[in-house]
Amino acid sequence: MSLKCDFCQRHSIVTQTRSHSNIATKRKSYVNLQSRKFGQVKVKVCTKCLKTLKTSFQG
């Protein structure tokens, strides 16, 4: 299972949460991926690319 956008290749990044005493704890920040069909092919697209594709097909 891929956690990467098929159009722009965006993927998850490692970030840090900070406690009140400023202790850093690593966590993963994931991309908002949606499954969509384009023709007969099912792809995973991030919502940023979906918005771009939506506006490019309207005008």
C-alpha cells in the first residue's frame, strides 16, 4: 500500500510534538490521500491535486 500521491509524489513526513517541558516526540504526518478512478485506472491522489485537477477541467 503506497502512502504517496501518484501525481505530485507527496508523501508522509516526520514531525515532532512538543510537550509543555519542550520534550520532542517524533510522529508521522500523513498526506490526505483519496482513491479516484481516472478512466479505467484507480489512483491515489492527494486533495491538493484533486483541487487543482477540478479547477483545470472547469475552465
